[in-house]
Amino acid sequence: MARGISTTEPLPKTMVPSAAVKFFGAGTAACIADLITFPLDTAKVRLQIQGESQKVEGASTMKYRGVFGTITTMWRTEGPRSLYSGLVAGLQRQMSFASIRIGLYDSMKQFYTRGTESAGIVTRLMAGCTTGAMAVALAQPTDVVKVRFQAQVRLADGGRRYNSTLNAYKMIARDEGVRGLWKGCMPNITRNAIVNCAELVTYDLIKELILKYGLMTDNLPCHFTAAFGAGFCTTVVASPVDVVKTRFMNSADGQYRSAINCALTMVRNEGPTAFYKGFMPSFLRLGSWNIVMFVTYEQIKRGMTKTQQYWESPL
């Protein structure tokens, strides 16, 4: 069996988790990580679309400044609940999205290696790209709704663009067609293929190097370092695609002809640095998200496997 993503000591042979355990465990761990880091993700979205909002509204001053400045401004002007706007769609997204891209990662490595013991860098990259693309194809509507909720600002009369998660799904389908729920699917597939490769493969490689050279033992500091490093590498690589994805999914119908047109418009109006808007909240979120997710995932996986073995063992 190809080596899986592990955040603790290797499991005994009799305790290898099943694909179903990994699938459910990955989705649950991702939801827990989202609950903790969601305000940072909301701040990232607001910073990413800020230049676009200024262009539309003709504003000359920046409303949001920095990660914590954005969070403080939102808390003061819209209330603390605004930081968790879109949480329901976010949890729906993670339960379906992470279950596939993380939970099926080991199974996909086995598929590409035809069940052999070794999994090289190319095999890992192929597995990451495949599960990342599969996840987007299924969970894209939840991502569109999440971004729309995070981007919306309370209007002067106290109203909002969408009143609830279900209302958002209905309005998008009604106003933009079913295709509107899959808006930005291609840039999102590109982003998540990159994210999955950078996140999962980088985590594997960093941890292997740490253990190979004896810098740390296979414990929490090692897992923390590997997850944090994976989060940073992922942010650097995926940030440009992430910004385009966010702008395109949040745009009004007909504002951009395509994701490429969105990217070109950004460069023309705001310069190339626009691709790294919201970098710090992206980095803070991905770093913390990786740490919480990987550690939680492993504990859930081990706990579920032990419970499963207990019930299946003879009395």
C-alpha cells in the first residue's frame, strides 16, 4: 500500500483505516478546521475583491487594510456574525469537497501505482490533481454560494443580496441559470489541482525530510512544521488563481467574459500585484487550517478505526 498522509506514528497493520473511514474523517476534520479559521477566509475574500469594488463604486480610499483591520472593520460596521457569513455553505463545501480531495488521495495513489508499495513524486502529483478536480466538479455550487455570502456587504437599509443559503442557491439558479452555480468551475479546478498538489504532496515531502535528517521526531512539532510549511507553499503557488476564482465567481452576470478576461482586466486596472491581494489572510488561514485539519483528521481516523475494529472483533 502506498504511504498515506500521516500526522502520527504509523498505524499497525491491523489498524489500517478503510477508504470509508478516510473519506468521512477528512470531511469532518475539514469542517472543524473551517469553523476555527472561517473569519480569516472571509477577510481574504473581502481583500481580494476590494479593488474590484472600488472600480465599480468609484471609491478612492481603501475600506479594508490588512487582515486584522478587515476583521475589525467588519465587526464594527456589520457585526460579528458577518465574519461567519456563508459558513453553512462552507461546511457543505468541506464535507463534500475535502472528503473527496483528501479522503480519496491515498486510494488514488494506489490506483496509479497499481497497488505497489512505492509512490513517487509524479504519482503523488497525479493523485492530487485528480482528486482536486473531482472535488470541484461535485462541490462547485457550494463554493459559489460561500464566496457570494462572504463578499456581500450589508446594504444601507439593512438588507442583503441573499437571505439564506437555500435562498442563494435558488436565486443564482433563477437569475443566472444552473450554469451560474458552476460559475468559475475551470479556474477553480485549476486552483484546486494546484492546491491539492501543493498542500498534500508538500506536506508529505516536508515531513519526510524532517524525519530523514533527524530534525524532529514524528510528533506534534513535526506535524505543525510540515503543515505550516505546506500552507505557505500552497498560498504562494495558488494565490493568483484563487484571486481570479473569487473575483469571477462573485462577479455580476456578464461582467467578465471568462476567467482569462477577468485576469487580464485585473492586470490592466490594478497591476500584477492584484493577484496577491489577501495574501496574508490566505497564508494565515491555510497555515492554521492545515495544522488543525491534519491533526484532527489523523485523530478521527484512528478513533474510527479502533471503534470499527472493536465492533467487528468477536466477543
